[in-house]
Amino acid sequence: MSTPRTVFIVDDQESILTTVASVLGDESYRVETFASAEALAIGLRESVPDLILLDIWLPGIDGLEALASLRQKHPRLPVILMSGHAGVDIAVKAMKIGASDFLEKPLNLDHLLDKIATHLPPVEGGKTAPSKAESAPTLGTGSFGAVTLSPSKQPQRTLKGNAVLNGVGLLSGRPTGIIITPAPLDSGIVFRTLDGVVIPAHITALENFEAMTGASARPFTANSTTLAKGGRHIRTVEHLLAALHMMGVTNALIKVEEEIPNVDGSAMDYCRIIAAAGIEDQKRPRIDIVVNKKIGVGAESVGEKHVYVEPFDGFEVVLRVDYPAPIGEQRFHFNAAKQSFVDEIAPARSFNTFENIDMAQQKGMVGSGYLNSHIIIHEGKVINTKLNYPDEFVRHKMLDLLGDLFLLGHNLRGRVVGNMTSHGLNQSLALKIHQELSQR
């Protein structure tokens, strides 16, 4: 029988100490409680726990100061901060100092146990096996006709450390931020709001998914990609998903309030923070979707919007757009094994006309984030910036497509071909592939 894991709880509220200690004791943890950071420091001289639950608002030395001191002596010790009076700005600051995770009060005890299990290996014979509540939907391997799920030669991957980014919401125009943290094997990409709502980055979690797949189903229509669950929304996830997709990250937990920060309309900032955090191979292969037969949406004509995926040994995307001046007809061919996503796709920014942005703002549909994160076109000219590439527009459409296809929860092995694609069209293709997978 293995030795129980030890958890230190630091909080100045006796009710919190008593309740959490009782719950953790029932789950086979050994628990010690402390009412202040100073008391914790004394306790650490006697023994070092496997994990610390640390309140931010403490008398004397506060939780953030205590965390900074902890990191000097115990750089790898998991520390989960707790607070009833903190927003994403405090959470971001905590993660930068070195917090492993963040909990909002009042504590949801099931959520608390899930977080602890995420940061501690399971206890043999105990009750602390990792929860499945935060895992994205997955399917077993097998043949379903048009597509097959098959182990890849590539491993599953997660981040080595935390990645943090602040910015402005594209739709809200308000400051926002994300914290991307490592996740265990088979977790998938999962979003979690600061109040604990878990939303997988999966086609089934798309906003209005049920309406789009019911008896009166109609094609998806969207100007961006929004996930939803339990009345909560995570908006504009597509550029972040594209970066995770093409940088090979298969397992990650992303904490956010309700909108992903959109710094310049590209995916470069996400690539930067992921690279800075580091990417770690995990000891199990990822599962890929192998395309055996052509699957498509829309009429395949140069004058019609369409997108399809067909068999191919590898992964590549061929895309065409044709818009009024100054864009015109643009084509781009991207092969993931031969070209760099970071160099050739990630810097491509969103674009729109001045008239469309102005109208949307007047209707209250978008915030000021649009003005600083778009290539703006007016009277046939780009009016606010210099292009990163002459064909930046088609490259950005490819960026959106790569993000939307990652809603499948797996990497594709196939060739994707599209003409005048949109988020709605991308999502409709992802739905068709998902439905093929679901036919057992």
C-alpha cells in the first residue's frame, strides 16, 4: 500500500480549513492546515508536502508573496492559489509568479478534487485517479468507412510549463487573458472559465450545435468560432486552436473568462507563448483521423464556396480566395511536413472593410478590438498597415481553417481543399467528419 499524498491548506478562514481538510481526508490524502503564510513557512521546515492549497488574501504576508518565496526554495512543488476576490488579472499574475493552478471561492469541492488530481499522480488503491470531467470527447480506434482513427507515429504532447497572454477581446473590446497549462494524457484541448465551467474544444461544444444538428438542421454560419456550455461562452478560439494544432500540442487546459485575447489578429502571440513554455512529449501516441474517402461541403466549382478533404499520406491544405481589390484571386498550398506554420501561416492577420467594421460597431456587435487587430480595407486599398505577405488574405483564411478543423479533437491525415472558405463552412466540414466517426 502506497504512502498517502500530503496536502497543505493555507487559509485564514477556519471553515475553509475544516471543510477542505475533511473532504481531502475522505479521499485518502494526508492533510495539514495553516492559518497564515508565516505558519506555513514554519511547517515547511518540518516537512514538504506533495501539493499546497494557498489563499491569496492572507493576514500579514499574502499568498502572492508567499508563492514567490516558495518558488525560490521549492520550484517544482505544485501550488494551487485560491481567492474569492480575484479576476483574470490576478490569476495571470499568479501564474507568472509560478502558481500551478487557480481556484475561485466559494470552492466547488468536486472541482477542487479534479484540480488536485490533475497535479498529483493517482494514489495506488486510493480514490485519487484523475477525473474524466475535463477530458474532451474521444473515440476508440476502428474503421468507419470514410474515415479511420489510427495511432500516429507522433506522440501526444502538452506544455512543459504555463503560458500566459493578456490582450483585448475582439468582440468585446475589453481586456482579457488566457493561461494555458499542461494537461495529462488523453485530456485533449479543454477550456475552463474561472468559475469552473469546463468546455472541450470540440465540434460538439460549438455554440448552437444542437440547433444545427437537429431535425431542422441548417449549415453553420459564424464570423468566428465560439464554444458554449451551461450558459457560458468562450469566444474567438480559432487562432489559438490553430497554433496548438500546428505546434503539435494535443493536451492542454486553457483558463479564460469569456473571450480569447486577440492582439494583432494573427496567431503569432500564441505561438510565442507556447514556444516559451516549451512542448513536452508524452508516453502515448496521438490518435489521428485517416481520410479514406472524399468528404465535402458545397458545390465544387470555382464560383462556389466549398471545402473537402480527400485521402493523402500526410497533411496539407490547398486554398483559394477571390475578393474585390486590393485582394483579387489568391491561392496558397501548405504542407505541414515541408513548410513552417510559424513562418508562413501564423503571422497572417484578420481582414475586413472599414464599412463592415463601422456598421458592426454601430450595431454593438463588435468592440474596439476590431480596429487594432485587422487589416482594414477602404476604397480598394489597405489603409492602416503594411502587409506581412502579398497574399496575406488567403493565408489568414488558411489559419482559420486550421483552427476550426482542430475542433475534431484529432489531427487529420488527408488533403483539405477549399474555395472561399468561412468559419461556417469549416465547421460544417468538421461536423461531417465527426458524424462519419460516430457511425459505429
